[in-house]
Amino acid sequence: MNPAQPPTSDTPDVIVVGGGIGGLSTAFALTREGLRVRVLERAKEFGEVGAGIQIAPNCTRILHEYGLLDEAKSLGVLPANMVMRDALDARELTRLDLADLERHYGFPYMVIHRSDLHGLFLRACRAAGVELLTDRTVTGYEQTAGGALVRLADGSAERAPLVIAADGLRSVARRDLVGDDVVSSDYVAYRAAVPIDAVRANGVAEQDVTVYVGPHCHFVQYALRGGDMFNQVAVFRSPAALAGRDDWGTPDELDELDAAFEATCDPVRKGIPLMWRDRWWQMLDRDPVETWVHGRIALLGDAAHPPLQYMAQGAVMAIEDGWVLAKHAARLPGAGGPDWDAVLAAYQAVRVEHCRRVQRTARAWGELWHLDGERRLRRNAVLREVDPYGYAFTDWVYGPTALFPDEEPAMFEPVPLASARPAEQVTG
Ligand SMILES: Cc1cc2nc3c(=O)[nH]c(=O)nc-3n(C[C@H](O)[C@H](O)[C@H](O)COP(=O)(O)OP(=O)(O)OC[C@H]3O[C@@H](n4cnc5c(N)ncnc54)[C@H](O)[C@@H]3O)c2cc1C
């Protein structure tokens, strides 16, 4: 279809609310299956804020299927290793050899600037003929006979056989249909993406993703944009959040950012002055919910399953959601289009449990990263024992995205008893 001539139908097959990575990737996936999709985005322009994003093989596998992986690789970086270090003494705790990981899963682990990944999907949507509308704020949702309707802030309404709410962590649809609230972890993230020359003197490992884990803080570093830029994320427990204040994470806390990393090793401490001081991200998630589908309205991406970021799977899960929906739409024809009720039932049957596992694991992983005192030392001892070439702990997340519940792998393969060390040897 000519991108200069978007579809003119008044009633598309699908309305997607939200043009973030989840909404655009889903719109593209459904359009590839011959569906007419309209995206309604609140912002005046499509775009992404933030810095880098990690995308694991369960995502690059999908990008490959979409014909977008080569372009993604040309925009991003394929790091050599993912290395976890103790933030206080810089000692290595564990690593993944990402070349071997690519061999194991068949697709790479890569890092890319958020706006580059978003731009990739935006161009793909335009080329595929997705109807992309900005400055459209959705304020409410209703079921209709054979579909659903969205109400917009300008007083208008739009309807379609299926409405997908990909409107993010603060989703209006989630508020109306589920009614739960976000959960605060009391942690706040500061980010920075700076020219690589700004960090060369700091002793950074340009070829790796490095995660320094420390008492109530952590620090992530990796190169971006072919190695020309360097991404840093500094996360710490906010004293204001702990004190129950609403305005936590704000620039008033900048002294706290410096204080949180005061005792850390050189490569971390030297990175802190480079952090952007005018933007911050509160680390929030929600408790998992079992029902994402309400009639012909389906939650997707952060609206359905916002995780804490410790597994680096939030955007990846959103992209998987869209891929799964499109696969079932192609597989389940109905009268005059997909059998949407069957498609939505299949979507919910397979995605809810997977995303619940990621959300729960992300919370537990975050707690492990931030341990202090003797528990930190015990953690370090255990992590040093992990086999870097054993994929028992990653198959359930980095393996192929399941389309049916029985394809979802067990979370962890049991570790053979013979290789388990006695507990007393695994202490700090
Ligand atoms: C510090 C940090 C690091 C992260 N790192 C990673 C990582 O390495 N890998 C990874 O996979 N994930 C990562 N994530 C998570 C990831 O950023 C999110 O899970 C992902 O961006 C969610 O995408 P989404 O499209 O569902 O929601 P969003 O990106 O929030 O998009 C929602 C869209 O909906 C629009 N919208 C909202 N309300 C309305 C409305 N009422 N009407 C119309 N439009 C509306 C918004 O303007 C926005 O464009 C990280 C998150 C954080 C905070």
C-alpha cells in the first residue's frame, strides 16, 4: 500500500490506543495480516523519551520475522558480554557470553536507543499503511454490539470490532476496567546517553552490558548507536519515597543520587556526574492481573503487565503481545474478519501467565540486586557459582515466544543434585 495514502475506511478492523513501542509494534503486526489498523496517540507527535533499551533474543527473533532485524542491528549495538559486578568492590559476579547466547537461541541480544527502536516501528507502520493519528486522547471505553468504542477528549468517539489499549503504565483502560493502582518500589532511575568520549577515561567496558549491583542501588552501562554513545542508568532507593512523600525522585533529591553512590567503585562513581539531572523515572509496576480481555477491549504492553525493569523485558513483552495477537488473528478466521472472541481468548490464555512470571521474577531479581551486609556477600558467593554457559535460568524467557499455554517452558530446569554445592560452602 502507498504510505502516502492511508486507509480511508471510517471503521477500521482494529483501533490501537497508544503509539508507544507496544502500540506501534502491534499495529504493524496486525497490518501484516491484512487488517486495517488505526492508532490513536495522545501526544502531538510520535516519539519516545529515555535512553537505551536492551532487547533479548525473544524479541530479536520477532524483529527478524518482521524483516526489521538488519535495520535494528545497524542502529544498535551487539555487546560481547553481559557482566554483573558488585558495585562496591567492582568484582565480577557472573556473566553471559552474548555470542554464545546468540548461538544457543539463534538470535542476538542487543541494545538500541529507544527512539531508534520506536522509529523503526513507526517507519514500518507507515510503509504498511497503518493509520497513524496523533493528538487523540482517549478518555473512556465502552462495549458495543460486535465491537467496542473509545471516547476522545475532543468529544468524538471511534469504534471498531476490536480495541487494543496499549496506553502504558498509567492506562485509562486499566483504570476503568481493572481499577487497581500502580505499586511503588521506592526506587528511582536517572539516565544519561552521552558521547562515548565522555566516558573513555572512566575505565568503562565499551563492548559489554555491565550491571553493578549494590546496597539499595544499581548502575547499568552499555554503548549505543554503533558505539558512538554510552548509556548509563543509575537507580537508587529514594529517601523521600520511603518517607511516604508523593513528589519523590524529583531534582530535590539530587544530593541523594550522589549520596547513594558515594561508596561505590570508581567506574560507577565517575559515571554519576554525567547523569541527566532534569529527568527521572520512578520505578513502579502493578500486581499481575488475570483478566486482560474485557469484551472486545484488550489490554496490551505496560497497560496489561508493567514490570519493574530488572529483567529488561517490558518493551519486549509488549512486542511479543502484538506478535501473539496477530498470529491468532491469522489462524482464526470468522465472518468478515478474524473471530475476535476466539483470538482474544487465545491471547489471554498464553500471555497472562508468561508476563506474570516476568513481573514476579523482576521484583525478586531487584531485591537480590540491592542486598546489603552479609546477605550481599552470600548473594555474591552464589552468583559466582552460576555456570555462565548454562541456560536453564533463561530458556523460559529468551526462548521462542509461546502461542499456546503448553508451549510455555518450565521456568527453571532442575539443577542436577550432583552439581549443587553444600549450603555451608556458599556463604560469604
Ligand atoms: C529505567 C527503565 C529501563 C527499562 N529498560 C528496558 C529494557 O532494557 N528492555 C525492555 O524491554 N523494557 C525496558 N523497560 C520497560 C519499557 O520501557 C516499557 O515496558 C515499554 O516502553 C512499554 O511500552 P508500551 O507501549 O506498553 O507503553 P508506553 O511506552 O508507555 O506507551 C504508551 C503510549 O500511549 C500513549 N497514551 C497514554 N495514554 C493515552 C491516552 N489516554 N490516549 C491516547 N494515547 C495515550 C502515550 O503517550 C504513549 O505513547 C524499561 C523501563 C524503565 C523505566
